[in-house]
Amino acid sequence: MDKNTFAKTPPMGWNSYDYYDTTVDEKAVRANADYMAEHLKAFGWEYIVIDIEWYALEAGSQRARYQYIPFWQVEMDEYSRLLPDPERFPSSKGGAGFKPLADYVHQKGLKFGIHIMRGVPRQAAAEHTKILGSDMLACDIADPSNICFWNPDMYGVRPELSGSQAYYDSIMALYAEWGVDFIKCDDICRMDQRSAHEEIVMLQKAIQKCGREIVLSLSPGPARIETAWHYEKYANMWRITDDFWDRWDLLLNMFERCELWQGHPHTGNWPDCDMLPLGQIGAAFGHEHPTNLTFDEQITMMTLWSIFRSPMMLGCELTKLNDDTLKLITNKDVLRLLPSSDGASQVMRNSDQAVWKTFDTEDGSLYIAVFNFTEKPAVTAYDPEDCTCADPDVTAALNKPCHELWTGRAYASLASAFAGITASHGARLFKL
């Protein structure tokens, strides 16, 4: 199988983390899948992803003390493979795993994904449980000195041992039986531990062996630009940032990250700007709230993610979306950039503004995005005589008519569009 065919365009969907943290359950997953199928599927949104600790018993019950309860019991089979918590996911009882829930999602015309942590469960190592397809035990392949510094669930594996690959083969075979379409693997992207580089390879080998097309997404970032080739060879998505939340400073910083990674998004390979903190988020963190990003900042975020061609994962409770947010994430003209554009690059960026461009792969149209970083509404400063920001494509288009994709407003020329006002922390996206 060619892993680059698994995600020909940037994946779009929903992930449970920003709203539910470790507490998501089957009822919530089904409700969000129902909403996506009815309201978002037609616009390209298709993945339903269950995030961290779906296997942990009583997850979230000690949230005032721990995000992840240390050394707590997890649901696991005899071969060291984690299973869904049957209390939160009742359809998983009797060894069914996530198959009933995945079947439900698939019946909606959607795709199903799960989060995993790099390595083998510490509980498996402590109990000396077996590895399917190997004479080795979990305690043999586990490296107790190779741990995640923020989550206590797993040990890294010893890549040089055959049992380690057998373990990854076994979990991916199980996920294929369940009908998993998407894996978000955590504690691996930035390669904090020495084995992470090899474990990325092992994951992709296991996916190839399982015979099912499973998108591989790596977290957390920032990914290492110097090993971009490694991500591109073995993964489909990789985070270019640590967790992204609803703060302007984090959004502003994303322009630096996108500048660094421009030129790398292409078929099957997507640098990932992380989830979109829109709508209602933070419930399981103890402070449910509507996004702190202003509406203009939300437009900036959607514009940058679109023109850069980042994967898009909504982290909110979908059933609580308001009309304004729903309209924002169902703008077909903007979302078209994800499957139907290429060659995005930054024209210029300074402390006040940025300009990006890209091209439509079907009709050859030029897209121009302008971003205002200042605290006041401002005019885009683009001088074709200034060698520091002049771009031949943009300069050649100054006298051509265009329209703005968020408002639908038409302009007689790109020059007159530049002369218009961009809101504070806002963006405008033009198509010529």
C-alpha cells in the first residue's frame, strides 16, 4: 500500500480532546457523529476521533489532582493490547472493542479514529503479559527508562527486539479489525525519547502489514524541520506546534511555524497546525467556555489553516455550535483550498501584517490572503517596488478584479482590495 494515498487531501474532522479531555464516552461520540453527518459532512468534514485515555478506568475522576491518574488500572487484553473502558463505551463489552462504534460512524458515511500513546502499557510490563506473535513478554520489550514526561501510561519499547515490532503489528491488526481509519499517536512527533524515531517507522510497518488504509498522525509538536523527510516517508500528519489553544499569541506564533514549513504540504503529507479551538471548549478541564478568539481572529485562523493546507480538526462540542461558527466552518469557497490548491507561500511578513499566496489546481486562479496583526483596523501595505516584499504573481495581479471569499465582496482590482481595511487581528482572502 502507498501510505500517501491514505490522506490525499488534508484530513478534516472532529477530535474529542478540547471539550472532553480524558472523559469522552460513547454517547458523546455518537452525538457528535450524528451532528457531523447531518451538518458538516457535505463540506468535507469526515473524521470522528476519540482522543486520549479511552482505555483508562475512571478517567477524569481525579481531575483536580491529575489530568492522567498515575499507575491507574487500564482495560487490556491478554496480549497487552489496550481496550475501550467498558463503562464509558458499553458497546465494547464482550471483546467487541471499538468495532460497534466504528460501524456506527461508518454507517453515517464518516471515518473513525483513535488516539494512542507511543509504547507498551506499563500495566502490561508489570503483569508480564504476552505479545501476540512473539515469545517475548511485555516486560521484555518495555524500556523503563524510556517514558513520556507528561503521561504515566506507557513505557517506550526497545526497537532492536523483534517482540517490539510484533507488539505494534498486533495492535494495528486489532485496530484494523475494529475498522479504525485514523491513528493519532502521541509522545512521538518531537522525538523527546531516543526510540521515537524508530517507533514512527515501526508504526508505519504495522499499518502496511495490517492491510487497512489507516492515516498516521504524529503528536505533539513542534516537529523537527531537519527531519521533515522522516515524517514525510512514514507519516501522513505531524504537529508543527505543541497544543494550540484559543489565544492570540499562539495564533500569531503560528505564522512563524507556517513560514518554516511552507513547501512541505503535499499529497499524503500534511504539516499540522493542530486543532481548531472554536465553539464551546474546555468542559472537562473545569472551565467550559466559548472560544476566547474574537470572530476576526477565528477568520484569521481559518484563513491561515486553509491557505497553508493544514489538517482541520474541530475540538468543540459540535452539538453546541452557534450559527456564526457553523457558517465559518462551512464556507465552501474557503474550504476549497484544502483539496484544490497548491504552492502556498508567504509573500511577506513583518510585525504588522503578512501576505500569503497560493494557486487553484483546477482553474489556475490565484488566491491572496492578507493578515492584520495590529490592534487597530489597517490597510495592507504592499509596494511592488519594495524588493523585500515584491512578488511577481501578486504584482502582475494588481490590476485584475477579485472577490473576497469571507464576505463575497467584489473589487475592481486587487490594488483596490489592498486599499481596503482589514480588521484588527483579522484576515481577508481574495480569489482572482
